Amino acid sequence: MSTRPLVLGEREVPVPGPGQIRVRVVACGVCRTDLHVTEGDLPIHLVNVVPGHEIVGVVDELGAGVTSLRPGERVGVAWLSRACGRCRFCLTERENLCLEPIFTGWDVDGGYATYALANEDFVYPLPEGIDDVTAAPLLCAGIIGFRALRRANLPPGGRLGIYGFGGSAHLTAQVALAQGARVHVMTRSRAARDLALALGAQSVGDTYDPPPEPLDAAILFAPVGDVVPVALAALDRGGVLAVAGIHLSAVPALDYQRHLFQERCLLSVTANTRRDGRDFLEIAQRIGIRVTTHPYPFDRADQALSDLAHDRFTGAAVLTDFDR
């Protein structure tokens, strides 16, 4: 792990094509997926890609045919840049499973830049009352965590286990708590455990500690396959473990009787639908979600990635000062 994978340089200002907008970036979250892209954990899709897919910006220029947006509007750009719109998944509003997806900051240049291009149909109007730095982590950490919570099928007032407590987890926990859940957090970081308690978690423990009660559902945010059997063993009958990340290290062998029998379920989360994004942003505004952020100047993006890799902060890093 080099943790210094970025090169600061200059490129031509991009020109939006049909159906696209150009966004002047004012803030961009630093997501663990950016780390996986830049460190090579994920295969290269675009050589020398500009990372970043939690983009907050202002519409700067419209491409041909754009009718729903106007210059000067504040928008968010997320991980799913566009979908094909014609496969069986897109036609049933499951564009997160599109057969030909394009991802921001992996397939096309993202938000670690002064300008970024985005597709009109895949940007989000941002709620008023949520400032730029606060809004950035909502666009992936928040939305993906929200989808993981939906996939985990937590019953009303249920018992939720959260494994790992970074940028996504601390947002997901707040949604679950607002829905009346009892939340138990297992993470190696003492600072993260303190944050979980401050947000209202019922209990905290180390990553491999058993929770104080059986879980109806659990979400694994840490990209550590060793935790999968631990979390499955903590589930009550009929419980669901959702793996929230795009990358996971090798999972040890599972014992059917201990980990999966009695209708325990292990499932993954792949990107998000636009409905997930819209629903989450509305909920975040309604519950007054608290985002723990750590701003970094744009030209210190490599330091932000390094600090993320080494767990030097809790919450979410956000790049700012793009115009200096």
C-alpha cells in the first residue's frame, strides 16, 4: 500500500456532451472506494482516472438536450454515473445491477478536480440547510449505507449490529436509531466507539467481540472477510448480514450449522438505485443527520487517502478549497 498514489496536474476543462452537465466542484468526499481504486484493490477501468464520487458542486454548463437543470443550481454527483437504461435491471428500476454500468471516479473522471462532468439523469438536487462539506459524504457513504440497511431487512425496533464504524456506518446508525432500532457497534477504534455512543448506540465493543444480545440484522462496513463468520454467528434465527463494501478480503470457510442454518442470510450490496439516493437525502434532512467531517485542502488529497487507510480519523474526510 503506497498511500501516495495521486499526482497533481492540469487537464483541459471538460466539455459536456449531450445529456451531460459540467459541475464546478466545491467539495468532494474521500471514500474508501477511492482508496481501493487508487491502490489497485479494484481493477483499472480508466488509466490515470481522477478519483472521487461524493461530489458537491454548482452546475456550470449544460450539454445539448439538458432540460431539468439550470446553471447555478447546486447538485450532488454519486458513484453510479449512468446505466444503460435498456437491460432487464434498468427496466425494473434496479439500475444498480445494470449490465453495462459506468461509475464516477472509476470508469470516468470524478471529483478530485476543479470540474467534473455528470449525466443529467443521475445527479441529485441537494436539500437546503445541508452545507457543502456536510453534503458530500451523504452521496456515497450515506446512500450506500442506507441501501445496506434496507437490504438487511431490520424489523421495526430491531437489534442491529454494525461492524466497522467509519464514514458510512456513522450515518447509517443514525437512520437506524431514528427508526427505533437498538444499535450495537463493533469496531477496533476507541474514538469510533466513543462516537457511536455519543450518537446513541446501545453498546460498543471490539470488532470480534460478541454483541450483548442476538442480532436481527447486521451490516459489515469493514472490508475484512474474517469478520463475516463472526457477524453471522451473532445473528438470531432469520437474521441477515449485509456486506456494504465493493471490496472484501477473503472470507474464511463457513460452518453451515453455526453460521447459516436457521435461515440466517448473507448478502451483498451493489451500488444504489436513484430512488435509494432520493429517499436517503430526504430522510437525512428530516432527521437532521449529523455528519462528522474532516476537511482537507484539495491539494492534500493524497494525505486524506493516507489518513483514511491508517484510520487516523473517525467520520469522513472531505476535500475543499478547489478554487484556490
